[in-house]
Amino acid sequence: MARSQAHRALPAELLASAEWQEACRGRNFARIFRLVKSKAGIYPSRIAALCGMTPSRVGEIMAGRRCLAHIDVIERVADGLRIPGALLGLAHRPWEIPAPARAEERQPEPLAAVPDEPQYTEPAEELDDLLALVDGRATHSTLTALRSSVQDYWRRDNAHGGATLRPAVVGHLRYAGRLLDSAEGDLQGIAAELARLSGWAYFDARQYSTARTYFTQALKLAHAHGDRLFMANVLSCMSLLATYDGNPNDAVTLACRAQDAARAAGEQPLVMSMLHLREAFAHATLRDAQACHQSVGRSRDQYERSGGNEAEAPSWVHYFDETKLLVDTGIAYARLGEPARAEPLITEGLRRENADQRRGRAFHAYWLASAQLQLGKLDEACTSAGLALDLTAAIDSPRVSGHVRELHRRMVPYAREAPVLAFEQRMRDTLG
């Protein structure tokens, strides 16, 4: 949903009131939204537009039927309603920091519109590629090169994060798109992979609206190609995106539709195992323990059926091995609020993982620290958080660095403890 222009600042008397400050300290968004309506005259439809939500979702929050827990959505509400970050336990928001004074005021010059992503300029193509463009078809060497690029992009994404890959991936997608009209079906499949990879890179950058656009493009390309398994793959990405974007009910629906698409494509137990865990993540976010445990059980059963055999499975699911099953199960339990179950699974997963999987290891170290913090194991939590911090410094992943900052905010109640003080100093030295 496109967000409307920001509104004027909330009334000073509202911001200063004890009722408002108590609601913000507890992140009681039902009460916050009601106060915004009654004291500032901003009605639910306007709140929805400012915060990038649907009016029905705002209504459910105001009625107490839904809550906001994910930090990205909380930040979006803070920015949309102009709630100072400190009131919600957030860092100062960008709009709170005044712009530096200028020596003299100048009349602004008209600027050309700037696209969200820098325009990708392709280098001069080789003769074969130029002829392919003229002929309107992709040569065998073109398809081979594109497949190789996709594999290399995924490897680099896991090792370094996706932020720096976006211009190149989107450029390759545009290049493939120019050949699609009269190309063979194989190119349509490669374009679907490039669109999914583009969506993933934007998801890793926490640019969820743009990520959703590319995932939708990937879904349409996979449908046109008749590849139901890849449609299931894209739907699973969209499910994870919905979980992060504070829409766990949508995430459950998307994960279930992904499973339906995979079943229609035939027996693929390894794919089904991954898809059931995506559903478990969504149920965990909803704090539906029974549904989460059922999904975890189905994932484990499907993995045992697969025997860990990748031979018959599509290449994009080969990452989902026994180690990934363990650590993702642990993450589902951590999301659910069952840290005692989560800690040993994530610990074992980290022990098994390759050192070059830096983005994955940073993400998993964050979840281990989160589980340990829930258990009150402050020393262990700070040690795991330190590992996540070290790995985050070596990659370019706003999603992971955002998690580390969120973890630091959750340590505020222990701010005077020595391990937390040491971690906070490392945070300043590493992330600024």
C-alpha cells in the first residue's frame, strides 16, 4: 500500500500526557490508535494510510484482536504518526534529527525524478549477444551464462548479503525480459529465478513493498512457464515476507497455498518439509502453539521421507539440509516463546554450519541470543549477540543488522550489567 503524505505533528499536550506515555511505554497500539483518534482527530482510515496498513487491520488493532510485535511495523507506525522514537523504545527517528544549517538560503533548482534503484547500464555486449537481441532469441550460451549468474548471485548473497547485488540482479532481469517475447521456455524460468532473487535482495534490505513487486513478477513468470514447484518456492518467500511485515495471517495463507502448488507438481518431500516450516514461522508469530507444533512435526516427517536426498529435488531447495531443518525448527520455537526448546537446536545448527555462510550464521546467532535472553542467560546471550555482531559487520544485510539493533534494545532492562555494557560498546565500535 502506498503511504500518504505525513501529517502534522501530534498535539504537544497529547505527547506530554501521562496516558499517552504509558501507552507508548507498553507499546499498547490499541490504546495509542484510540488516543490518536480522540485527541488528535485522526481517524482509522487516515491512520491506515499514514502507517501503510489496511483500515480493517487498524480496526482489529483498536479492538484488541490484533497486536503489533515486529520492530519494522512499529517503526513504520512511529514514522507515519510522528511518534518520537524514545517514547516507543526506539532510536531517534530520521525526521527527529534536524538538518544541518546552511550558510545561505538558495533557491532550489528543479531536479529530475530519481528512480528508487540506480539505473543499470549494461556493458557493451559481445557479438553473439547483440545478434541475439536483433534476432529476438536467446542463444544456448546466453542461457548457460544466465544460469551460472543466478547460482553465483545466491552464493554471494549468503556470504555477503544482498544489498550490493541488487543493481546487477535487476539488470540481468531486465536483460532477460527484453528477450522474453519470442524466447524459449527455459528463459522464462530463468527470468522467474532472477525476479525471485531481486525480491529476496530487496527483502534482505527491508524494502518490503519493492520485494513484493518482484516476488509477484516471479510468480507470474513461473505460472506462464507452467512451473508449479517454482510457484511454491515464490509463495514461500512471500509468506516469509508477510511474517516480517506484520501480517502473519496472510503468511499462513501463502504458506498453505505454496504447499497446494507443490502437491500439484508431484511428490517432493524435501520441498514440503521447507514449506511446512515456513507455515510454522507464521503460526509462531501468531502464538498459536498447537498449529506451530503440528507444522514442525509435518516438516520433520517430510524430511525423513526425503532421506535428505537432493537428487530428485529442484536445485533451489538443496540448501534445506538437516542442519537447516534443526536451526529453522529452533527459530520457530524462539518465535513462539519456547526458548528452552529453541536454544539447543540453534546451538547445534550453528556448530554444524560452514564458516562461509556468514549471513545465515549471523541470523542464527541473533536467534540464539534471543532465546538465551528469554531464558535469562545474560552472559550467554551477550556472547551469541557478539558473534552475530561480528558476522553482521562483514556483510551487507540491513535485515540482519536490524535484528542486532532490536536485540540491543531488548537488553535495556539489563543496561547496567557488565556483559551488556561490553556488548553496547562493541555495537558503537562496529555499527556506529
